[in-house]
Amino acid sequence: MHVETVFLKRLYVFFVMEIKTRRVHVLGVTAHPTGAWVTQLARNLLTDLDPAGALGAGPRHLALGRDPA
């Protein structure tokens, strides 16, 4: 998603939401997202996931937003 600051600057936020607990994890924020940035955040998320940990049996669903704006 993207957010506008009080100085009218657009920031892009990469986040993951746990549906069961409604917990939101902000993985990164940047003014200039790149494919490499998103790829690294996804790698970091997969590295940090513990299948028996906070997410239960691990992630089961992936929802992607493809908003062209």
C-alpha cells in the first residue's frame, strides 16, 4: 500500500497480515520501491517464519494486490 505524509510525500509500505490473529507486520517502508527491494523483503519474511511458531502451521494463503496505481 502507499501512504501520503503530511509533507505530501508518498511512501510505500510492504506489510503482511495474519488473518487468524489480525496482526499486521510492517516489513519495510520506502519512497522508491524496486523489484530487488520487494524480493529481499519476501526473502527476509520466509527466513523469519517458523512453521511451528506464531503463525501456527506456517502460512497457508497468499493474497496479492495488483493495483496499477
